[in-house]
Amino acid sequence: MSVSQLIKIETSGVWTGGVQTEIKVRQFEPFIVDEPKSLGGKDEGPNPLEFVLAGLSSCASVMIALIAKEQKFSYEAVEFKNAGELDVRGLRGVEGVSPHFQSVNLDVFIKTEESDERLEQLKEAVEKRCPVINLLIDAGVNVTSNWIKQ
Amino acid sequence: MSVSQLIKIETSGVWTGGVQTEIKVRQFEPFIVDEPKSLGGKDEGPNPLEFVLAGLSSCASVMIALIAKEQKFSYEAVEFKNAGELDVRGLRGVEGVSPHFQSVNLDVFIKTEESDERLEQLKEAVEKRCPVINLLIDAGVNVTSNWIKQ
């Protein structure tokens, strides 16, 4: 096995009152993370778990681009939908209930003329190597994904 | 134990070429997720794992607000810094290397006149109940956190 190739990922944040936080990543404009009014926020930005799911689709997107290049798999367009379910009793402190996702489903709509078999090979490699998909799987979340050819 | 209280979190996304994706969450303006040029992107937005770490700090922030209220813990300001390390061999497909974080550190700088003992109680409850901290822990990531009174 080759030598470790560690990279470091960093962010910072400032609490801006209520349940709201302003996050800063490298040179980019800071962005607001908040909660809907139903969860006690002012609803001025997506919430923390929505950013985790944003990370899921975008991570799958990076991996599709990377692996399609390796496999010489051609595609014209991709769209993503995902949905996670969690039981809010966990974050409210009820013993025995996980505070994070019970299940997450990812739908991948891909416009391609490649065969179903080649699409299955791409899917398998993405699911094996995508950091965010594997973070969820390793945490015991029931992850399902549907890849739909357009 | 009380009855499940499931909530659903959803996002969608569109691949916008290269390794870039535009993500849409509820009524908010879509935002760009990309990779730095060193990782093959155009660097027009934070990358997927930076959004996961944004989710970490902001989730801790929500939980601090929620639990401080329960514990009548008063504080004036909070700032966050976090950093995660991963071995990129995992996402490149090297067998036996996890594609996600090996370790994540979270620093919480909190301005408060509460005692160290009360701060420790707050920290323990946040670490036990925060969805994103527990997602990382359950995935086997080595999570450390330092809470520093200002």
C-alpha cells in the first residue's frame, strides 16, 4: 500500500444569536446556517443537516466526474435529489435514540447513452469511494440510492 | 420510550460541469459546491467536505443554544474552528483506506462567566445529542473537541 496522503479541511464559524451561525470557508463569502421557525430559528439559511445533505449530492457529483473519466464513461447531465429522516427525540436527549439520520435516500438522474451495465459499474465505484456516502454508511445510516437513466 | 418523531430533510442539485454542483435547499438561493484547482475544480465555492464541517460547527451551535436554555447556562458569544483530516487514497480507490475523515477536531471558544464545571456539563450534553458530532463519531472518525472559556 502506498504512503498516506493526508489533506486537511478547515472551516470557522461565529454564533450570530438564536440558533444561527455564520460560517466562513477559505476565501469565500460567509454564509448563514439557521433553523426554520418551526425549529426555533429565524429561517435565514439552510440548517446544519441540509448542508450535510448538500455535501452528499455534491460529493457524489465530484466522484461521478472523477470515476467517469477513469472508466471513459460519457454523460451529458446529472441531477440529484436526496432526503434524510431523523427522529428528533435523539437530539432532545431521549436515551437510546440516535441523534442523526436513520435513513438517507439519494436519487441520481443521469443523462447518458451508456449501457445499464456500465452505469452499474459507475454507481458501484462511486458508492465505494465517495467520502460523504461512506461517512453515512459507516455511521450505520440506512443509505439507499437509485440511479435513473434519462 | 415516547413515539418516534421523524422529520425529513431534503435537498436537490444539478451538475454544472467539471466537478461543480449547484445545490438548492427549500426557498433559499442555490449555492455552488466546487473543488479547489489543486483538486481539479474551478474553485467557485467550498467543497463537499467543507460543507459537512460547516454543518458540524453550526449543529454544535444550535445544540449549545438549545441545551444552554435547558440548563439555564448563560453565554455572550461563541466562535468555532474545526479541521478534518482525510487520506485521499481512499477516494482514489486504494483498498483498505477509508474515503472519509480519519479525524476531526472542533474548537469552541465561548464567552461566559459560568463555572468550569457547568461548562463541562454543557459540553457533555452537546456531544451526546448533537446530530453531526454523533454522525462523525458513529462513523468511527476520531473526534476531539476543546472548549475554551474566553
